[in-house]
Amino acid sequence: MLILPQNVTPLVSASLPAIAVTAINRVSALLAPDELRALNRRSTGEGLSSRVIATDWLTSKKLL
């Protein structure tokens, strides 16, 4: 069964440093369903690695 991308809910340890929580929250806020579908298309349609897709996306959002 294929599960379509809809929402991202980060699960982390309570002891995660505040800077990491901030970074995760910034990324999570930008990952709307349309954005997730576009990232998925790059993986399945273009056959790109998750590293390339993530780097491109983070760079485009000025997070890298």
C-alpha cells in the first residue's frame, strides 16, 4: 500500500538541544503536503538520491 505524503510529525527525545528543536521546527513548518509531493516526485520521477533532494530543498529554502 502506498501512503501519500500529508503531514510530517517530528518525533524526538525530550533531551534534544534547543538549537536542534529550532532547526526541526523550521523545516517542519515548510513541509506542507504540496512540498512533500514535489520532493517525492524528485525521488520517484527523477530517481535522485535523498541526499541530493534534501540538499537542493534545504538550499532553496536558505536553510543551508
